[in-house]
Amino acid sequence: MKQLSLLKRLKQRMDADFRPVWKEIIMITLPAFIELVMSTLFGMVDMVMVGRLGPAAITAVGLTNQPFMLLLSVFAAVNIGTTTLVAWRIGAGKPEEAQAVTRQTVLISLVLGALVSGVGVLLAPGVVRFMGAGPDTFADATVYFQVVAAGLVFQVLNMGITAALRGAGETKIPMLYNVGSNFINVFGNYVLIYGKLGFPRWGVTGAAVSTSFSRLLGCLAGLYVVYCSRHTVLRLKLKADYRLHWPTVQRIFAIGLPAALEQFILHSGLMLFAKTVSTLGTLKFAAHQIGVNISGLSFAPSMAFSVAATTLVGQSLGAGKEEQATKYARLVHKIALVVAILNGLLFIFFSYPMALVYTSDAAVAAAASMVLKILALALPGQSTQFALAGALRGAGDTMSPLYASALGIWLFRVVAAYIFVRIFHWDLAGAWVAFVLDQYTRSTVIYLRFRSGKWKNRRFRVG
């Protein structure tokens, strides 16, 4: 009876006259917004704690970020494919098929996640060396990478379950368990980095152990939701058929593979971008990493609006309501722009005090403050790119975001950043000017594709 009630509410939501469109957007966006912003804030607290160990510790952790994102890029295929396919099935009033998609996602995530964890542990020294770690950061960065890599399987499973729940429009549930696991991570960092409450003082290694443990707990919570909770229409059964269903797997990857390739292009480019910045030295890279960490306050809202656009456009098209899909996408974009402008003002006026939270080194804080001011200029383009790319993905058009990312990332954050930093000697500012150019290039490509209306073509909806 509980699942019938949930499905009834989902069907009501797809009625354009049921409630104003903006309320529908808020219902989907707000939990995802809270989840992503809180995760960002917890991540900022993590970096502040590590930063108290010194610039070398910040650099050791920062050098591993992009390689980790590159390792996880393959799962964009599973996650984007899952969210879109579940949204279509829910929009069409077929919850059993949405559950079948979720079951396949759990299976794929478990197998591939274990593989990626093993590869990450084995390749850690070579990856850290490639990223340009110096003698003062190599040992800490290697151990950090290995410990966090060992827990990637838990993160991957969590991501797959969260993707399915978001496709069903149930963004409140993953908000609760992901915020909870991040809170535990912060507490674990406090006791394990500094050796509080009788725990050993492990420094950077303590941050890695806390991260992997909290991801394990988040994974267990996600599994509990889909197998034991009665608060989701995607409830799974342990005795169901868990053999790979190739038609479903093919649909997931047909939608998601361009997104995975996009993420691979994105994060390989960002890895080279970080490598270029690392040539400026430990102090400059520490400032860069502080800027990247604080910039999460802008990425989190943009990602939340992207989630909302994917879910609402996907469910609308699944129900055969193309004009409603367009209406949702346009309003999500407008709200995202307003939030981006407010974020930009925050970075412009409070950049230096924010940087001082991370470090007592005045030179590092000043450089990080400069980074945030440049970042503020990119935020309108960034919000446009995220929101409208989410709408395209909800329609199954995952190739357009791929083309946009390939052009923006490799032309500007790889080639132009190298030229600005190494040839023009524009230092850290040059790298972040390249970032701004990248964001506006991608947003232009995405916006023009959205305006064309070709994303509504049914040939994208392969399921």
C-alpha cells in the first residue's frame, strides 16, 4: 500500500496543473541542494583540518583529487544512464521496470567498484609521482591515495543507489544518508588527524581512514533504503533475479557512455590542469587547492539544479509531455543563474576571510583570495552549463555535453592554461583565467543546443 501511495503521488506530480512549476522544481532541487552544499561544507572542514598540518599536507591531499575523479569517471555511464532511465520509467508509470533498472545498477556498481578499488591501490605510487608530488608530499599523498582507493567500492555503490533515487524524484532520502555520512567523516577527521579522544594521531592518513569508513556507512545506509525501507517506490527484493539483464545494461550504457567519456575527458583534462599548477610550487598549489575547495560552494548548487533538470525533464518526456519538459528546463536555468550571481558576490567580497580559515600563511591566503575573485566571473556561465546540460541528459542527449566538455576543457584548461602559466608566466592567475574561458565556452555550446530544440527528438530515448 505504501508503494501504491508513492506511485500515485509521482503520477500526480506529472500533471502540469497539479501545482505551480516552481514548487515542483523546489521539491526536487532543495534536498539535492542541501545534500551537495552540506557535503561541500563538510569537505571544506576536512581541508581546513588538514590545512592545520601545513601547506605540504594540503598539497598531498589536493594532488590526489583529480586522479580519483578520473577513476570514478567510468561510473558516470552507470549513474547518468540510471537516473535518466529510472526517470523515464517513473514518468511512464512503470515502477517495476524502474526497480529492475536499479537492481542492475547495484550489480554493475558492485563489480566495477571492486575492480576500480583494486586498481587504485596498486597504481597509487605511480599516480602520485605523475601528479608532480615533491619529496615533502610523496609519502603522505601515496598512503592517502591507497586508503581512499580501498574504499571506492563503497562510494561507487552509494553513487549508483543515489542516482536511481534521484531519477525517481526522491532526492530527500539520499540527502539524509549522505549528509549523515559526511558528518561522521568530519568527526573521524577530528579524532584521527589530531589524535583526540584516545585515538592515534595519524595526520593525513587519519583523514583517509575517516573518508573510507564514512563511505562504508553511507553505502550501508543506501542499501538499507532500497532493500528495507518502505519510503521509496524503488524498493528491491533480495530474492529477485540478480543475473545481468543485457538489454537493460545496454540501455543504461547507451545513454550513459557519452557521459562517462565526458567525465573522462573532463577529469583527465583537470588532472593535467592540476599538474600545470603544481609546477608553481607547494605554496601556490596550496592556494590553488584552497580555491578549488571553496569553489565547491558554487559547484554544489549548480549540480543540484542539474539533478533537478535531469529528473524533471526525464519524467516529463517519459510521460510524453515535451512542452512541460521545456518549461521545467527554462525555469531551472533562471533560478540557477540567480543563485550563481549571489555566490559570485560572496566570493568577491569575502574571499580573503574565507581563505584565512584554511591557512595562517598570509601569502597563501592572498593567492587563494585572488583565485576566488576570478572564479566569481565564471559562475553565470557555469550555472548555465550545469542546468541545461542536466536537461539534455534527461532527454537522453548525452553527446552534446560531451562535445562541450571536450572543447572547453582541452582547449582552455589544458592548452591555454599551459600557455598562460608556462609561456606567458601569468602564474596562478593565468590558470584560473583559462578556467573562466572554459566555462563560457561550454555554456555557449550547451545553450545553443538547448535553444535548437533538437534534444526533444525521440531518437535519443533509447529505452
